Amino acid sequence: MFANFIAKVKQLRFIIYILFKFRGDRIMYEFLAYRVITGHLTCIPEKVTKTKRLVPERLRSPVLEILEESGFDGDGQPLASEQSGE
């Protein structure tokens, strides 16, 4: 089971590398923002758990900008103004 986990981590790192190398920065930031929205990553250090890892510090500010444009906070939760329907 642990070997399967390691294989998945290596695969994810390879995908991020390919996105960064061949597609440009914006697509990689959008991919990380998607991972935050789906609950796999977070941009808030206080919200880190064993299953929810932290977005690297050098990538955090562009990911936060994309999340704010999409109406989400740094943990992938909808902003308060989006929830109230305003």
C-alpha cells in the first residue's frame, strides 16, 4: 500500500513538472487551485492536516489570486459574499 502511495506521489510530481515545463506557469497555478478547491491542498498553514498538504510558499500568491477570482478562499471554501447570494 505504501509503495502504491509513493507511485501516486511520483506521478503527481511528474504531472506538475510537465505542466510547468511545457504549458507555462498559469496552467500549473490553475491546477494547484483546482487541487485546493477539491480539498487536496490548502494555502492556509493553520489548515494543514495529514491528508491536506500546503501549497509551496513560492507558488502560493498566484494560486490565491486565482482562487479569489473564482470566489474561493485559501482553503477552497466559497467566500462569504458568494454564500449569501450577493
